[in-house]
Amino acid sequence: MFVFHLQVVTVEKIEDTSLLPNPIIVGVKSKRVFQFTEIANRDHLAEQLSKRLQLLRGEKPSGLETSGVKEMIPSDSLGCPKEHCTGSTAIDSLADDPNIKKEPRHSLNSEALMALFHLTESEGANATVGMEEVKKQLWDDHFVEYGRTVSMFRTEKIRKLVAMGIPECLRGELWLLFSDAATDLATHPDYYANLVDESMGKCCMATEEIERDLHRSLPEHPAFQSDAGIAALRRVLTAYAYRNPKIGYCQSMNILTSVLLLYAKEEEAFWLLVAVCERMLPDYFNRRVIGAQVDQAVFEELIKEHLPELAEHVTALSGLASISLSWFLTLFLSIIPLDSSLNVVDCFFYDGIKVIFQVGLAILDANTQQLCRCEDDGQALIILSRFLDHITNAESPLSQIAQQHLSNEDKEHVQQMEITDLIRDSYEKFGDIHVGQIEQMRCKHRIRVLQNLEDTTKENVLRVVAPDVSFSTEDLGELYDLFKREHLLTCYWGGSDSSTLHHDPSLPYLEQYRINSLQFSCLFCLLSPWTWGSHTRVLAQRMFRLLDENADSLIDFKELVSCLDLMYYGDFSENLKLLYRLHIPPACSDDEATSFSPLRTTFISSIQSDYLRKPNSEAIDHQRQLKKMLEDLVKSKTASKDLSLMSQRDFIQFCKSLYSMFREDPEENNLYQAIATVTTLLLQIGEEGQRTRSSSSLSELTSSKESELLTPTDAADSVFEEDLHMNNNPLSQPEDDWSVSFEQILASLLTEQSLVNFFEKSVAIKSKLLHAKANQYQQRINLTIH
């Protein structure tokens, strides 16, 4: 396998022939030429190699030091590409400008921590040191034959050397090479130092979690019993959280970073962490650990394929998967003794995630007989934990630390397993697993894992919302599906306001999906039991403003359902109060007053005069009703403190909304008559209240107004005709003085039983849900067209 190197000078595609299918020719500085054929995705590969060659062209080639990579590019030649800076403008500013080189404010460790903190020698130390020298000599021989640095060929011999355990003096260097973190390090000089300066001192949730876990990271190692080791760990974790806020900081990252700092310089450890989190273990380090859950499903399938006896006995493999989840999240660090887990990490950097699958299968294979005798997950956990605790590495200088937690009794009665034997078995028995197979299985299981996560989210949301509403569980579930579908429709339909910004899986379940005002309007029009004709969307926008209490222009599912629950199951007073609030600030904004709205058009002129009279022309003493109501209100002083008074303009719109709601109702005629009567009464109430507050200069105008309102038919028509001229004639809009309260409107409507019946009648939501599901897509199409 060819690995890109700084000595490459040309990368060319040549003509495709039957003898040389899909060929690429690569020339190196030593004037040697390599020809590669049968390359999948040849054009893409050639393009990527050419880009990297352009990036590095003109620089002096340089090898790697014993513990890391020398700077291969002057610090003023390159900035950090934007694709590496995922979500922080601060990072763009510090890395994108190639002419800026800042002096770092924080001193960084220039050596790996293992070089600074030597372990106390003990009996047997000479033997382990001798074995380290033997391993190092084998690697030196390999370097001479196959090259060193990124030009090194990957052979079967090198895999065997890695499985034996990389010598400690070469571990950091080879981790950088195998993970390709060496390229990131070389092409981003000063990036980490500048990132540290930008991130240190910034306080956020990630930094709080980092501080809490700092002293839990390899506490038995002297490097992390010192201020120097803790400070380096803090800088690396904080810098990465600042670089990639989508990941930030997750538990187990501290253990991994601690190990990286032991064998690599601080800056090298940072780029190794980037390689693991962003390339080698995608989607592992987030709050839902989707990548790890997908790999658990893959692991279950591999158990069925390679360990059928165990799979047949343990019918519920999810129990084993829950035990093995930590194996994948930590790469066996803190799961097995440190000296042994380092050998697994060596293989992981060389062969990738397949090594974790192989070693996991080897562990289960070694314990199959005992696991088949288990009766529950608890017994299986004890068996596997005991086995993992006694995996040893006699050749490691860290063996004395790793064995500190084992008692003499454990050492005598529990059979120990050498890590080299375990890794060898994993390659011999399960080495046929390849990355392509794992990727195919990941694709197959990813959809199911994501669906399970979404189902869990839905169950938790419904459990939180259900106690506060009157909807059945089934109806609530269908409402949630419509809510989520509206969010997804906007995601896939496009638009300037991307709904992907409104979905944050890291938030609590209830807040993960939220919708904006346009999405809410669409749902409101489909689900509302009340309709207002052409101005339904206007009132939907007002309803959204009421629900959006934190003014972030987004609402969650609970807020939507609380609104619908009130409309479907609220009593007369609650429904009327909601309708009242839709016609006063803040729901009724100042912008609406001056903009075109269907609410600003008249409609009452179409009402026939007989709607405004009682049957048999029964006379109504409005003055007596008015006086009695005002006296009761003054005495009781029950005016709602949370509701402002309604102005004349808002009252007219309120009446129009009521009129629109009654359209096509079986009791339409009676409702029109009732609302006309109530409107007349309320207009008199407003005039009476205005008269008591008006100045002497307006008394004559008020008296004239009162005479016009004595006849119900003329009164209703004149009020709505006034609305046409309100903006032109300041004398016709004494809104500053004319007002009615919610209690006055409530008391007036209670005098008409038909209105009470209308608001209190039950409305089945089933038909609305069926209609919404059938028309949600068509509604989105219509919005797109118009």
C-alpha cells in the first residue's frame, strides 16, 4: 500500500488500457517512479494527492524525530483550512490569516510526559528494559529495509511488530504516522498554540466538565499527580472543545488524552485526539454516542456470525452489547490494565476500529464456556470483569503500576492472560474481518439505531407532556409525529431558514425539536378547531407570539400541545381568555396595525338587520344591563391584572374574529344575532367608561356617539364602517380613552347561551388528525408555489 510522502514530486493519471486499468504514476524526488493500477475512484484519489502535493510543494523534506514530527512548513506559509474549524469564528480569526504569527501566552510541553516522569525501578525492570531494546532493534531493522516516516510500506511484518507492542520510545512517533495526524501537525504550524491562547480562560459547560474529570485521569500515574501533567491535559481538552463545539467534551476523552500525552508531545497529542474523534471513531464522542451504538449492533451481528454457540445461548445479545459498549468508547483503556491496553491502542492506530471488534470477539471466545453457564447479565459481567482485570503484559515497564490493584489472592487463583496472546488470537481467529465489511454493516444498522433513538426521544417527550394535557396517548403520539414531520419537511424543502439549526440532540428530549413561526402556522391551520377564514394565518402568528415566551422565535412540542389542549378541552372562560389575548399586545403587534391584514377589512355590513334583534322584536334594556354590570365590576374589582384593556380598534378586530368563527356552523344565524347583541352592549360599556374619563372638550362628541349606538342595527354597522376611516379621521378613533376589559366581555357573552354553547361544545380531534396527515405535504407544496 502506497502512503503519501513529502518526497513525492508528481502525481499523474495515464491512459486507461486493458493491460493497465485505472493507472496512476507517482514520481518521487529520488527519480524513481511508481505505477499503480486497478485503483478504485482513481480520479478522486489523484485529485486529493495533487491537492496535498500543492500544499507541500516547495518545502524542504524532513524526517520525524524520535518522539514526533519536526515542523515541515514555515509558520507563515499556511493557515488553518475552514473545514477543520467547525463552528467557531474565533478559530477562523486565529488560523485563517497566513500573515499572523502570534507569540503563545501559554507554555506547552515540548516532551512527552513519559520522558519527564520516570517510573521507579523494581525487580524485573532490567528484563523489561531488555525486551524494549529488542523490540526497538527490530523496528530499526524494519526502518532500514522499508523506510521510515510516512513513506514506510505497510507489510505483514509491520503488523506483527505492532501486535507485539510498540516500544515506548517509538510509540508517539508511530501513532502519528499510522493515524495520519503527522500530516495535520505538519500543515498547521502554530495552530494549536494559538488555539490554546484563544480557549484558555473561556468558561462554558465543557470547561466545567473538564475540570471535574482532570484528576480522574490515570490518577495512579505520577505524570497526572503533578501540576505539569494536569495543566497539559487541561490545555489539550479545552483547546479541542473550543475547536469542535459540536463534540465539545465527552467522558472518556480525558482517559484517551492522558494516554496520548504520555507518549506524544502536547501538540502531537492534540492532533492525535483530532484524528481519533473526527476520523477514526466518527460519531463516537457526542451525547448520544451514535457511532458507538451502531458499532454495538455490528458487534452483535459479528457475535452471531463468529460465535454461534454463544449467540444461541445468550438470546438477548443486547446484554453483552451493554457490557461491551465501554470497550469501544475507551479503546479498552481503564477496562484492562494500562500496560496491556496500550498494546490494543497500538493496533488500533495501525488497523483502525477492526481491532476493537477482533479483540472483543477474542475476549468473548475465551470465556464462551463460562458465559454459556450464566443465568443473567450480572453473572456475565462478573466473569468478563474478572477476566479483563487479569490481562497482563509482562514485557511492559508499566507492569508494576498495572498490578497495584490486584491482591495476592487474585494473582494466585485467577488465571492470567497475556495481552500479546490475546491479540495474536484475535488476528488468527477473527483477522478476516475487514474495514469494508464493517462499513457495510454500519450502514445497515445505522438507520435502526437512529430510529430507536428517535423512538426513545418520542417516548420521553410524551411521558413529560401527557400529565399536563387531556389528549389520549394515541392522539398525543400522532400530534408529535405531525410536529416532527413539519420540522423535517422544512429541512428537506430548503429555504433560507434551515430547520437543521432547530434540532439539537444534545438538549433535553423536549427541546430537541423546535419549530419557527412559519412551521407553527402550517400546523395551526391544519389542527386548530377554530377557523377564521382568510385571516387564520394572521391569528396563528399572534398565537405563536404568545407561546414564544423566551422570544427566541422557536417553540417546542409541549408549547404547541398546550395551546391545542386549551382550544379543544378548555372551558368557556379559558377559551374566551385565549381569544382575548390574541387581540391585545403583545400578540397583536404594532407592526400589524399599520400593515395590510385581513383583520383590517370590514365584513359586518353583510349581516342582515334581523340578526341584531331578538326574536319577536323583544326589547332589551341595554342601559340597565350596562349600569348593573359596571356597578358589579367596580364593587368586586376582579379585573385581571395580567390582561390589559382592549382598545376600540382591537375590539373591532375581536368582533370580526368571532364573526369568522361562526361561519358554516349549524347555529350560524343564532350566533350572528347573539354576537351582534353582545357587540352593541360592549360598545355601550366602552362609551360609558369613556364618558367618565373624557375631558369636558370631548363630552359633546361622546354624547353624539352615544345617540348613534342606541339602535342595535345601526350601531353595529356604524362601528365597522368607522374602521374604514379610522386612519384618516383622528376624531373618529378615541382609542386612548375607549376600552373594555376581559371581565366585561366575559360577562356580556355569558348573557347569550348560544355563544356559551359554541365555545363549550366538544370537538373531536381525530378528524383533524386524519385531515392533517392527508394534507400536510400538499400544504407545503402550495406554500412553495405561492
